Amino acid sequence: LGARLFAEYGAMFFATQDVILPTTCIFASEDEVRNFQAKLKTTSAKIGNAEIDLQSAAMESLQNAVRQAENRGIRITPLDGAIAGKRSFADTQRIWNSRFLPGLEYWVRRDRLSRTEADAARGLGVLEQVEQVLKWEAKGMFFSTGKNRSIISSVAPPGTSQHLSLLAFDIEQASNKTVRDIMNASGWFQTVVNDSPHFTYLGVAEIELPKRGLKATMRGGYKYWVPAL
């Protein structure tokens, strides 16, 4: 499970030494997240209409990107308010449940899962729940919003989101190539395949990313930088 999640969300572990990284791919609880976040040097700032919290190096770079965009008559604004930046473990649990719980009901209605199996899955711990979903998806029972691809391509499992490390920022204007170029030049890159609004602060020039162990993957016209496993 850790290997799968590292492949999906591990790009932040290749970031500049100007930020603090977690020592695990998966936070198991709210306490673990709080303890980690308490060690971070953070900065809060108004971006668009939301108060965003990020690690200080990431925020400084983001504000620089926002200014560059404004100088060109373009806006960079957060998607879905404050959770575009920092998130709590509870935030990631809520977003996971928005796919996981409807998915259980969907497959029960189609007689692929029994009510007993669905109820048992609800009561599992976080890691066991994720493992069970991935086993079902291996049988073609997908839990993404459209039930046509893996839940991992739709939402980060609880405790795995880069937002927990305050190194991620979701933007509304991700479809604008000029915005992407400005973000890239400021050290922010798209790193989660199929999640185009999601940018991760890596803090280095794009030319350095392959040297750090990342590879470019094109999908839907977007360039994602992912671990070169």
C-alpha cells in the first residue's frame, strides 16, 4: 500500500530542502498530523477570497506567482476556499468519504457487495479501508466519482494528502497554460495524475526535476511530474 501511495503522491518527497517533509507516506491519525504540522514554519495569507496556510517557503513562492500573474492581467485563486492549502486529517477523511461511502452503496445496489460487506468496510481502520477498496478495484469495482477509475485518481486516501504537509495548493485556473507556466517558474508543479488543479511546491527549476528522480507524464494535455519508479 505504501508503494502504491508513494507512486501516486510521492513527488513532494523530492522537494527542496527549504521545506520540512514528513517521514511517512501515510499519517494514521489526527494526532500524527497535528504533531507534524506543529513543527512547520508556516505563513498565512489572503489568496483570492480565502485565507491560505502553507509552509513559509511555499507561500513566498506562491505569492510571487500571484503577483506575476496579476502583472499579466491574470488571476490565480484557490479552488474550494481554505482547503486549497492546508488540510487536517479530518478534512482528508471527509473528502475520502464523499467517494467511498457512495461507492459502497453503488456496488450494493448492483449486487456486487453484500450489505454485510459494506457495513464491515465502514468500520475498518483507515489503512485497512484503503487496502480493501484497492482489492475491490482490482476486480473492476471502482470507487471514483464516475465509478470508472480508481478512487486514488479521484481523491487522496485519509492521511496521504500533500495538503497535510502544507505543500499543495489547488487553483481554479489550472486549464490556463500561462498560469501553469507561471506556477512552474515559481517551483510549483502538477504532481498527481488526473488532478489538474493540484499543484505541489517542489521549489526547484523544472530542469532539475529529472535529476531528483521525477519523470514527466503527459495526460489530457497536462504535464505531471511523478516518481520515476
